[in-house]
Amino acid sequence: MADNAPVMGEPYEMVSVKKTTPPAGAEGSDWHGYVITQGHNTIHGCRKGTLAAVTNEVEEIVLRLNERRLHKRGRTHLVLKPKGPAAT
């Protein structure tokens, strides 16, 4: 296994949420950058909102990433009903 391969045994974790400058072309001044890690993987992002709101959103992202990592969701098999006679 390569050294930079994802480590599936390690959960995603929120490392930080800090006030930052807006991304290019973005409006407003209430922007926060965040960092999420999982083993050697690092996710950098930014969101608009208060520190508390962005922290809650990032915590939700981390929760969902860990759910996806641990539980593979089943696929839905769609069955299309046959079409009836064409309307005239």
C-alpha cells in the first residue's frame, strides 16, 4: 500500500475553523475557513456565516463523512412500470 493511501481506520476530524478573507468574487465579510483531516488526507474549505454557524456546519460534514466511511448505503433498484397504450 502506498504511503499516501487513505487510512480507512481513522475517522475524519475537524481541525480548525478560523475567520478568513472572502474567496475571489464572493460577497460579504463573514467568512470562515475550515480544515478537516482523515489520516494523511486534508480537506480545506470555506463557508460564509458566524463562527458558531460554520462550526456547526463543519461538524455536520464530519459526521456525514464518517457515516459514509463506516456504512455503505445500499443502492436503490428502480423498476419502471410498463407504459400503457398510447393516448389518442
